[in-house]
Amino acid sequence: ATLEGWELSFLGRLPIGDHWSITGRLGAMSGVARVLVTIPSESMTVGLGAEKRGTIPIAGVGLVYRPLPSFSFAFEHKRFDGKSFINQVVGRWYF
């Protein structure tokens, strides 16, 4: 199986102190998933494939802690299409 896609989001930030911020995200994710199954036999090989394409909206909220001007930790909750979600923690270096 292969997955390919991209995400485009607008991210807003509201500082709530010297080191803390609240974030909000609105955007979209588009992608394609492909599955190919091959069944070998002695006389031939049969292949079955499927492809699914789609674009879904994304919304998210987060909390950012930036202890140094060049580094931050972010916790973000993203919701896709109003149904599924992902929680992630990200460390970022700024150059």
C-alpha cells in the first residue's frame, strides 16, 4: 500500500504569557491511497488494485511552550473531516 498527500493549513497563535501560546488551525488535506495485491500461481500472476482519492477539511487546537527563542514544544489536537483525529507532540528548532 502507498499513501501520498499534502496538507495546507492556516495556523493562528495567541500568546498567553512569556513562554506559552494557544494555536488554532484551519485547512485541508488531500491525498491518494493505493493498494495492489498480486496472487501468483503456477500458470500466471493475477493482480488486483484499488485507489482512493479525496480531500477533507482539517481543524485543530494546540498549546505551545517556548522555553528558548530557538526551541518550542507543541501539543496539537487535529480533527479530520469531523470524524477522525490525531494528537501529536512536536519539538521545533528555529534557525
